[in-house]
Amino acid sequence: MPDPQREQPKSPRRQRARPGEHRPAAALLEAGIARARSGTGGLVLLRGATGTGRTSVLEAAAQDAADQGVRVLSSRCAPGRSAEPFAAVRRLLGVSADLEGPDPAGDEREQATLLRRALHAYGGESPLLLAVDDVHLADGPSYRWLVETARHVDRLPVPVLLAVTERSQYDIDPPAPGFAHTLSPALVDTHTLAPLTARSAACLVRAEHPRAPAAWVENCVRAGAGSPLLLRALLDDLSASAYTAGAPDACPADAPAPFSRTTADAPGAPVPYPAVPETSAALYPGSYPAAVQWWLDSAGPGTAEVARVLAALDEGGEGGETTAAEPAGLLAQLAGADPARVAGWLTAMTGLGLLRPGPDGRPRYAHPLLRDAVLAGVPDARRRAVHRAAAEAMLHRGAATAAVARQLLLSGPAGGTWAPAVLRDAASLALRDDRSDDAVAFLRRALDEPLPDDHRQRVLTELGSLECAGRESSAGIPRLTEALTLHGTPQDRVRAAVALGTALAGRGRARAAVEVLRTVDGQLTGHPDLGAALQTASALLSDQDQTVRRDVYRCLSANAERSPELVGPATRALLVRYAATAALTSADDAMRQVRALLAEPAHPLTEPFLLGTAAAVAQWADELDEADRLVDRGLAGQRPDLLHPMHAALLNTRADIAAARGEYALLPAERPTPANGPSNIHATTLLALVETGRTAEARRLADGFDLREAPDNWELNRFLYARGVQRAAAGDTAGALHDFLECGRRQTARDVVSPVVTPWRSAAAECRLALGSPQEALALAEEELRLARTWGTPRVVGRALRVLGTVTGGRRGLDLAEEAVRLLADAPAATERELVTALIAQGRQLTAAGDRARARDCLRTAAERAERLGALRLRTLAEEALREGGARRAAGARTGSGALTGSELRIAQLAAGGRTNAEIAGLLHLARRTVETHLTSTYKKLGIRRRGELGRALNGN
């Protein structure tokens, strides 16, 4: 007799919403049940991919049929249950070996007949629903019995609806013919379940979590990948995780909506939604990875292998690079499968929603969690082997270098020479795209490969340079130190030594840096050019310590006098720079020498020092365009993967050029935070903040360093001067004087006495005068003028004349101020800021002399020029002087190109010439946001709305 315990399907754990994709199948089954109840049998075949909900639809239909009084017999087929013939049919009909039934030892025909009689025994209990789930997994005899029953289902003595579900999914291994293969289409009502649409999946999530954020719902939908099975398993895991992670007690069974609990601290406030994880390890109790594993098991070993290889490739392709032009061919090669079947599988899985096209068009798993679940249980050794094989295959297929390198990041050592070459090339490409973190990862991985000493030395030098530049790793200096211990070419040893010296000096260890360079210099014989590069680097790095600097330059000077033929152009350029700062030469003479040195041939390792030094001298000489060109040449020759002292020096010179022109917005947008005290960039930025009237920001920056802990280097001296300017502008005259005098004391100790570097004497003289010490002020101003005339450029001489005139006062003071104005008026446009300051001084002295009309003209001119410069502080000073003289300032240009600041005009001209914001930012070394801000201001002043109107507006004005 039938077993009544097996006739009804188990009730589900929790009632859940039915997706719209299941409704046509449910309607088809409902219609079949209605026909059976009216006395007509039939066959309904539900087909669908794994996880599309065949079982759920069949169980729901069985429950509905039972509720209508239909007798339901059900059986779920599975591979482990197919050991005995007719096992599936026995379970379906409730016939066991212990009860009366067919002899298991009989032949198949005899057993089939007896089982058909067992079916007929239900004749008095019509109608009947036979629900067979996963019929493709039935044992052979049961399968054939069910097909034959289906063939005669409309002629049975009892009305029977045979409802069968069958897996229908594209797999790598070609499938066997389906259940209805030999049946007449007229006998079968077939429906194929579709995957969930994004909207249907979202509705299912919302049904359980109505208050979930949209982003969380969308993440769940992606991880569900169009599969009701995966989506519901994920929701089970997330619900369990939410309760177990947030409270000591478990979720109550009747909780209406997970994640909607309230906390004791904040009644009524919902518990925050946990993020949808990207790894299976973050899920508990693990329903989702178990469902993915079941999906893989159902697909067969061939499909599972392709799926896992694809997951490994996806895992190694997160950088966005294209893995291969033909992903199907690569997958087939790595998995040992038929390329045509793999291509079809990719298309089918994309249609189901498990895969999605990535940015490069290559199929990727719909969510990182799905990819991780596919890889779950794959041993690390197997994963590494796949990545290694993928890297080599992709290399031969012509894949992008970065894509091959990303596979190598996840593999073990590949052996051979190709892997380190790929990783170094990928690092270079990453640096070109400003992705230094990726470059570091590639070079670290390259060290895992067997490398000859010379290659290892280069990798260590490049990697150590990047790690030191990033300042986030302590491994940089040890790597550079190791590089110096390896045998390599003399050029590579010099590069490693220069990089190590730069790193040490940047951390306040200038003496150790110079010692490293001297040691390597002593080891090189027969390479005078390389020795010159090391000596020049020593001189540049010695600027970080005044005692070391004095010793190094004394040695260089002695060598130049004793053996001038052995001193190269770069070293001689450094001596010219030293003479300029020591007030031992004029600007004209210094530039004549520098230009002659630039015309001489230079070794590639010494050329950066020559260009950088020449750029600094040209900037001091107010040859700013020439300095700009030299900086550009120098930076173009710098390798981002080699730490070099001239890189920072060139950036400092670029900042000084911008400050000299008054183009304060062209200073670096991101202020660096060095490990040891303030930098020159901080100093120039502080001056820019003062000049543009951003007093609060200036004060924060000025107070942001404890100078007692700062190293005794030249950058500290520049910052002391800048802080003095800030304090003077804020009214702290005594504090400003202290900073100026301390700057002067330190500069003088370094033999830096020329005002071309920092005009501390002029600034201190103005403070002395304001504090009632005119004699001390006069002495400082006169010394400044004497030294300024030695250098001889209009900027330094005009500034010294102005201050001396202010300190002197009277008729003589007015004459000096007028001389300063005349000199600066005929000077290059880059000295405009000094001219504005001189005009203000002249206007004040004219006011004091009673010549108010001329004073007003001077001060109005100063105010207008200051506005064009964007120098708010100077404009304010000019307007204050006008009011003190009894005049009102005439309104300056507020619109039109005349109202543009120098920075705005330069950016507008580049934009009008067709440059993009990104290109302008790159050319001027600005943040893109800074460019956008200036263009917005420019549009307002020019009265335009679109970029295309810039050219006409600039030309029209």
C-alpha cells in the first residue's frame, strides 16, 4: 500500500513572495490539475536552468492540488538515490522492498508492469497528481517507465496529471536528450522558466526587507545573479548575520522583517543594514556558497572547471585591463575544453544573469561574492597554478601587459625570464598612468622570481625608490641598501646610491647620505662622469645640513681649483649657484656661465643636475621663461621609479617661478606633508595665502609645525621667512622680526647672503622701523641694497631701494622710492608684484610730502595692478593708503579680460586653445578642481556661459 507520509510535499520554512517569472508555469500546472479533476490526464514538463525555481513551482502546485482534494504522489530524483532499478518510481508510488510489490530481481519489463499495476491501484482515489522533480537524475529504468507512462497518460484508468521538472541548461559537456525527446508534442505542455529580471529580484528583496536602502537592494540583486535559489540563500545568510552579529539572542522565528529590530539605546531606530560582503567567509551559516556549490555540481565537472577558471581570471582582472581579445579561447585552453562549447556557455550564462559584460566587454561574474563562492574550496596551489597558466597563455595571445601582470600577482613564481620582464613593464605603465601603488605591487611580485644580481639590483632600486617616495613603507631604505650590495653595472650602482642618498637626506640624515655617495665614488675607478654625478648629488643633498654643506662645497671648490679639467658641467653649475647665493657674482655673469655649461655635452646621469641647477639660477636672474623651459626638460628626463634629488629641486623651482610671477594659484594644489618639518612648497604656499588674503588658512599653516623639531636645512630657513611675512601681515611685528632675523642667522651660517634667496634684511628693516629702531633698520636696508646691486636684477634692487627709501624718509626717501618705481616699471612683467609694492611706498611718501594728487595716481595704479594679480593684500594696502590720503579708490575693472588675474588668464588661454581641464592641470601641475574654479571665475568676469565662447571673449576684450 502507498505510504501516506510520502504523499505530501514538505511545507516551506517560510512563506515567500512568488516571482513574476513563475506565474506562467504555475498557471500551466493549475490548468493541468483542473483537467485532471474533470477526468482528463496529461503531462506538464517544466524546464529551466539550475536555480531558476523548478522545485518551488512544483511544490507550490502540489500543495494547491492537495488543498483541492487531488491525491498527490511526489518524488525528487537525485544522483545518490539511483543505485537500484526503479528507485525513483518506488519512492513515487510508495512501494518499498518491505511491502508487497515487484520483485527487484525480476527483469525490467516485469517490474515495469507490476509498478504500473501499483499506479492503477490508486484508481479509486481519482484524480491523481504525480509530481517528479529533477527527472533527469532518475535511474534509467525509472526514467523509461515515466516516459512510457507519459506516452499513455491520457488512456490510464485513473485521471493522472504527470508533472515533471527537468534541468535544461547549456553545459560544457553536451547533454543527453530531454524527457520529451521521444514523445509527441501534442502530449506535452512544456514551459521553460526564465531567470529573474532585476525588477523581479528587487521585488523579492523588498518583500522581505521593505526598508532596505536602494543600494543594498541593488547589491543583493547583483549577487543573486537572476537565480531565485542564489537570491534566497543570500537573504537567508544576510538575515542570520544581521541577528547574530548585532544581538546575543537569535532572531525570533516570527520576526516580520529582518533588519527592522530596534536597539535598547535607541528605541524605534532600525539596526543598520550590513553590507553585502564580497567573500563567502563573511556569510553565516553559508547557504549562499552551498547553493553555488550545488549549482556547480549540477553542471558537471567540465562546466565546473570552466566556471572556476573564469573566476580565477576574473579575480586577477580587477584592475580593469582586458584579459584577452577572445576570452572563450583562453578559457578553453586553460580548462581543456571545446572552445565552441565554452563560447556558447559564456553566452548562456550571460543570458541567465550569472555573468555580465565588464567595462572591457569581457564576461565577468555578476558580483564579487558569486565569483568568490565559485572559487570556494579550490586549494590555493590550484588557484596559483591557474593564474600562472593564464598569465603565460595571455602573454602568447597578445593580452595587455597589465592584464598578464595581474595574473602573475596571484600566482607563485613562474620561472624563466618572461615573468619579471612583464612585471617591470607593467610597473612602468602603471607609473605612466600615475598608479604608483600598482607599480609597487608589480615590483614586489617581481622579487619573488629568480633574478640575476644585476636585474635584482634594478628591481630593488626601482621598488625602494617608490616605497621611499610614498613614505608609507619602511622597506624602501633597506631595499636600496640591499641593491648597493649586489653586483651590477657601474651606472646601476650610481643610480642605487643616488636613490639611497636621496632617501636618507629626505629623512634628515644628510651626513649619512653624503657618506654613501662618497663610498660608492671611491669604489668606481675609470668612470669620471659617474664620479661627477655622485659628487654633484652630494652637493645637492648637503643642502639639508649646513655643516655638511660647508664641507662639501669646500671640497668641490678645492677640486675645481686644483683639477678643473676633472670637474664636469653639472658640478661647475653648482659652484655658480653657490657663488650667486654668496653674493660673489652678478646675474648677468651667472647666466653667461650657465648658458655656456648648458652648451657642453653632459653625461645622462649628470644632465638632470645641470638642468635643475641652471633652472634655479635662471629663476633668480628673473629669466623666468628660460627657467620654465629648463624645468620642463629636467622633469621630462626624470624617471618616477628612480628616487632622485633633482626631482624635488625642479618642483621647488617651478613653485618659485610661480611665486615670482605672482601666479599663486599655480602652486601645487596638494600641500605635501614631509616627515621632517616644513618644505619649500609649504613656504611658497604660505606666502601665496598671505598675498591672496586667506589669512585664516595662512595662520593654520604657519602654526602647523613645531620648528624646534625641524631639521636644520634650507627649507626651514625659507619657511621662517614665510612665517615672518605672515606674522607681519597679521600685526605681530615682533614675532615677524624674530623669524626674519633667525632666517638671516641661519642663511649667513650657510654662506647664503644674497637677497636673491630670501630678502630677510628688507623685511627685518621694515619691522625694526615699525618697532621704533630706525638706526638698526637703516643698517639692514643699506646692506640689502649693497648685496642687491651685486646681483643686479630689477627685482632685488627695486625691492631694496623701496625699503631703504621707506626707512630713510624725507626727500631722499622719496627719491629712492621713485628710483625703485622707474627701475621696476621697465623690468620684465614678472616683477609686477614688486612694482605694486614700490608704487604703494611711493604713494605714501608723496602723501607725506603733501603731493596728494600724484599720490592718488600712484596708489590707484597700484590698486588696479594688484587686483589683476589677484594680490588681495596689496590691493587692501593700496586702498588703505588712498583713504589715509583723503581719496577714494577708483573702481577697478571687475569684468572683461582686464579683470582676470594672471592665473585666470593663463588657464583661459589654454582652454580657448582647445586644452581639456585635465590637460591644463597636467601642464601647470595643478589639481583639476583648481582649474575648474578659475574657469568658473573667468566665465563670470567675461560674461559667458560656455567654453566655446572663451576665444571670442578674450579676443574681443
